[in-house]
Amino acid sequence: MEEYSLRARLAAEWQARRETNPRFSVRAFATFLGADHATLSQVMRGKRRAPTGQIRTWAVKLGWTNEEAAVYIAAERLPASGIAAREAQLRHWTAEALAIMLDRIHWRVLRLCGAPDFRADIRWMAEQTGVTTDRVTVAVSRLVRLELLEMSSAGIWIDRANTGSITEQEFRTLALTRVREKAAE
């Protein structure tokens, strides 16, 4: 997307002017745009976002349409890709934490793993807990992702949270600690 950015567009506009006058500087370009040269330089180097009002002013001076200006304004307001990715991760891990806190199915699934008549069967667990197979499947996936449940190829499920020796509140604390650790990775 970089080649379509405001930064790239301003650089192209500056270069076009330099072709007719090789001595045309960024300072001269800034003067033409009615901007501070340091601000324009930072925008063109990607060190600073352009203020909305500046983009509108520059668009008029450069002959851009209102629609073009609106696109560049919107693009300047988008979070950087790294920030957007981190925000998506935070949303994901926040949802994981909320699910652990609000849905007892995670605790109940782990407790079933220690039952003498345990069966590694989602339908059986759904019947035992009184919830849908979908909810059990999602809970099992989350527990595996958080490394609170381990599933061997032999069909043995291991409760890594040791729910047989801790309370439900202690389980939640452990699970939330795991969520925080995973989020930090």
C-alpha cells in the first residue's frame, strides 16, 4: 500500500517539480503548499502523519479532487499495520479472557477429564455438562490453546491445570495468567 500513500503522492508531486527545476527543494515545496518545511519533510519520510486540515489545503494547491483528498485523509487515520495487528491480537486475547471468566464450561470440561468414567468424546461431555457440542468444542480448543489441556494421540486427555486440587477461582486465575502470557508472546 506504500506506493499509494500520501507520502508517496507528495514525493511524486515534489519529484515532478524537480524535473522542471532540479534545484526545487523540499523547503520550496513546503512554501508552495503553505506548510512548515519540517512538517512536510517528516510527512514525506513517514515520521509524522499529516493533519487533516493540511491535507485539504495541499489538495487544493495540488489540484486534487475532494474525493482524492478524502481518501488520503482516511488513509492517514488508519493505524499502522503493526498497531492494527497488535490491536487484533489484544481483541482476541481479551475475548479469550472474557470467555474463561464468564463461561464455566472450561472448568467443567477439565473436571470431567479427572472423572473415573471419562470419555474423550465431545458428545459425551456435552451430555454430562448439559451444553451443546459446539460450546464444548470451543472450550476444548481454548483450553488446548492455553495449554491447560493436553490431548495425546492415544486419546488420553491430561488436565494441566490440576483442577482436582484447586478451586474454580484458582483455575480462573491460572487461566487468566495463561491468557496474559500468550498475549505477551
